[in-house]
Amino acid sequence: MSKGTISILQLYPREMNIYGDWGNVLVLKQRLAWHGYDAVISEHNAGDSFPDDADLIIGGGGQDSGQLVIQEDLQAIGPRLRGLAEDGQPMLAICGLYQLFGKFFRTVDGTVIPGIGVLDLETHGGKERLIGNVVATSGEFGEIHGYENHSGQTFLGAGVTPLATVTKGEGNNARDNHEGARHHNVVASYLHGSLLPKNPAIADFLIRTAVERKYGTFEPGEVDDTLADLARRHAGSRPR
Amino acid sequence: MNPLSVLVGKAVRRASKLRGGGSALPGLVVERMDPGFMGRALSTLEHGVMVVSGTNGKTTTTKMVVELLEGQGLKVFTNRTGSNFTRGVAAALLGEVDWRGRLDADIAVLELDEAHAVHFVNLVRPKYSLLLNVLRDQLDRFGEIDATTRLLGRIAAATAGTVILNREDPRVAGLAPTVRDAGVVYFGLDPSLRSTFPNDDELRGATGVPAPSDLPADVVLEQVEGNGAVFGVGGRSVPADLRLRGVYNIFNAAAALAAARTVLGGAADEDALFASLSAVEPAFGRGESLTVNGQPLELVLVKNPSGFRLGLKSFDPAGHATMIAINDNYADGRDMSWLWDVDFDSLRAAGVDLVTGVRAYDMALRLKYDDVEVRGIEPEIPAALKEFIAGSPGQPKRIFCTYTAMLAVRRELSKITTVEVVS
Ligand SMILES: [Zn+2]
């Protein structure tokens, strides 16, 4: 007996899906099933009309060329995403969409690409890419493991809190030790690898929030995370 | 001429060979002493220099082009040591040139890593370039696929004679306008085979088959059936039996045919070309069939999502014991994200006997999310290999492995059993 159905909406899977972003969608779908819920996955691509029934929104990273393709559509759906975020809708934004969820991206040559302002943060193009394994700690989710590969450096404003504090790697930028951002039920991060498989606490936070918003209460099932724990332990021991 | 640098380089090469050292040091020495050495040595060849580059299949394709041209009586210089860097080419040259720095060959066919190829073409202008594909691989080194495409574009722009392009890879075919002085020749697939080779834009989420390309191709892979294939060449359909396994290798054979035909022009002996092609063996460390305790054991190199997906597609898991070995050393790429861009559904029915390598737990976790049963996990490759062989007597075996995992597997195999290479 299914306890309910959750609709997962993947943003721009064609253009913004470069570092295994599908892994995050797959983890949400499978863990929902293990918790006893059904999952319906749909996509929003440039030019589509934005659906009304999404319970959980997820978006990934892309190349510069991919970001150009989605830019206009993202601006068009930006007010909807902002409204949903303020209303408590759970969302996960990784890498490229993390940047565009902010206020703007200023490239190295000074061009300003507007973001959609879901998150109070800004990104500045850097000359050097920040690449490598990352370990970060968060009061909310414990130790977070992932891999970063970005040239934009992100700085948080007063309206968001960092997702975690970096203990290995760079995270948001090369200056402070922040990684990612949190605001209401939006989780944003530079980390892929993919993020959710090795960080099931974040996956279950998104799931619990989506189910509670829709059904009032969340009844978790038994999920065995032994493999994720072992994968985390090994990832943590690898060189940068 | 600088005979001194050649002599010193040759001496260093001998010395470093005695010490069992790498192949790059003598190249470094001669590069420092005599920066023009390589350009001079390669400039006198009758058919010039061909550069082979792209994400997947460089080593095997280079080997094919070399053997096709040798089969036509040409003397070919190539960087066989597998060190696909400029310095490796210089080191390989030192072994071949005479004391005056002259190379006794008709053509050089060189496998070059995308990043190093650009450095190389600044030193030596190729007459031909064969550009295979641009796939997501080693993004931790190159940053973006588009950046890799630009590197290949620099090679195309530097080419003086003919650029040979993969018509089916939109990023590679899209380089045609950047070709400045050279002609363009394409190799491609019959439309019925295009769905077998999805490009990276058709990974997860994207839909449909790429728009059929109507660019004229010199060689078209028309059919694949096991190790047999039919190539469309100059309006004729030519069947061939190959020793190479895997559809990706067979598509690379079309690339090699187009490259050889370009070099030879009207002088090609087509029967001999196909005879040479049928005799090509896989390159070392790029997928081999071995015999272990009387059972076949296949090593399948998987180093990026496209390669892994094609590997899974090419080899039916039924009846085989399967092991997967995933390392994250520098040469493999440290980022594990790519495992999440591969579908493992085809392994669900048979399951996986053993997962090994530094990132064995990442791999096992990946398989868990695709509902594929994993019967054992042992991160240490030597122990895993023993267990795998002992645990499946009387069964053919297959190991999917990343590059450094394959080297480790091969090293261990030669210790624990007599390894007979069968193809
Ligand atoms: Zn708010």
C-alpha cells in the first residue's frame, strides 16, 4: 500500500545535467519507494509551461553554453520559484543552478548574468577553477561529502545561511569556509558526486518536507544506509 | 642540425631504460637542449604527420591506422609506448632517428591527448588530423566539454592537409567551419545504428535520436553483428570480420579506414586494407580477452559514462560472472559523478559477483540504487581477483575496470595464473 505520491520536477535536465545530476533524482525516487511512497518524475525544459503540481524541485549544473540556453526561460519562471521557495517548497539546486538561484553572476570580463533571487547570494567569475573532493560539516545534516568543479565564486548575503563549513576543499569560494546555502526548505550546494547518494540525510530532509507539506505527516520506512556510510568513509580518506 | 642533442638524448634514453625509468625524461632533456628537434625530425616525412585525438578510442584507433598504412607498404612512425604527450613523442623519436636526427619513415601517426595535442601542433603542423569524439570525461582536468571541443578545434585549425571528422558527434562535426587550410572528410554511421551511439547530449533527460546528418561520409559503418561488420566505402558495401570486440571499436575502424584512405588517395589497395583491418588486435590495456584456468576472461576498459554504457551494451551479461573495479586515481579521474550517468539496468537479471577498487563502495551504492544485486565487495583488487576467480569455476568471466584498475588486475593475473592472451 502506497502512503502517497510525490511529484519530483527536474529543471532543465537537457542542459543542466553535467555531473551525474540524474543521481540526485534517482536517489529521491528510490528512497521515496523505500519509505513507502510513490514518486512521479517530470521535467521542465526551456519553453515548457511550468507545472502546478510539483512537490519537490531539483536542478543541476551545466556548461556555460547550457546556461545561456535556459537563461530566458529561467527568468520567466523565476517569480514562481521564488514564491514556492518562500512558501516552504523543498528544492535542491546544485552548481550551475545554485549560482542562478542567487542574485547575479558577474563573469571575469564584467558581464552580469541576472539570477532569479531565490537566494540572497552573488557569484563572481574566478580565473581558477575550484576542483576536487570536499568534506564539510553541518549542524543539520552532519558531515557532507562531495566533489566540486566550478570557476564561479559565491558569497552569501544576510538572507541565507551556509549549508556547511568546509574542512577539506574550497566550497563556495576560496576566501571563507562556507559551502552551499540554506533558506527555508531550499538546499543549494556546489557539491556533486552525486550529492544525495552519499548524503542520505539531505535526501531524507527533502523527502520528509515534501511529504509533510502534502500529507501533514511523514511516516518513514526502514532504509539501510550501510553502503552510503562505507562510501562516505572511503571518500573522506581520498586526496583532494 | 644538432647532432649533439640527439646523441645526448639517445644516451639519456639508454640510461633511463637501464634504470627502468619512464619514457619522458629523455624527451625532456632533448626538448630543453634543442627545442626544434621534434619539428625537424618530423618535417621531412613524405606523407607528413597525422594526429589522432578525441576522448575515447585514441589508442586503438591509432593502432588501426598504423596497421592499415603498414599493410599498404608504408613505413610508419608512431608513439607506441602509450605516453601520449609531446615529451613522449620526442622520447620515441630519439629511439628511431639516426645520429643526424633523421627519421626513416613515410608518415608519423601520433595519438595525442587533447590538452597536449595543442602544445604539439604549435611545434609541428600536422598534415592530417583524425578527431574522434568529445565526451564527458576527465571534467576534473578540462573543466567542461566545450573547453575540450575548443582544444580539438585548435588542432583542426592547425592542420594543413585534411581533417577527418566524426559526422555523428555534433561537437566534432561542428568543427568543420574552424578548419582553415585543410579539406574535410567525414566518417559516420548508418541511420539504423545511430541509436546505438547516443552522444552525451542524449544522456539522461534528453530525448530522441540526433537529427540525421546528411553530410557526405567517406566511410560509413552500415551493420554490426557480433565481430562482423559491413562498411560502406566509396558506394560499395564491404563485409569484414574483426578481432576487435565492442561496437565502439568497430566504429573506430570506420574512422581508421577513412583516415587511411585519405592518406593513400587513389593508391589504396582496398582488399589489403580490409585484410589488415581484420587482423588488428586490441591495444594493450584497452580491453583484452584472456584465458584463466581454462575459462575466458574479458577485461573491458570503462573510463567515462559513454564508454561504460557502450561496454554494457556490447557484452551480454548472461552466463558470465561479472566483476567491476573502480579506482579514482589521477589517471582515472577523481570525481565519481560519472557513475550516476550510466544505467546499470542490463546487469539486474544476472547481478554482479564482486565490486572492487578504491571506490568499490561508491560503485556498490550506485548498483543498489539501480536494484542490481551485489554479491560481494572487496576494495583490495588482489584479494577480490582471487575471490572472483575461485568463486566462479567453469564460468566465463568479465571485469569492467577503470584504467588504473585494469593495470592492477592485469598485474595480479600474471602473478596468480598463467595468462594466455587469446585476442
Ligand atoms: Zn525567504
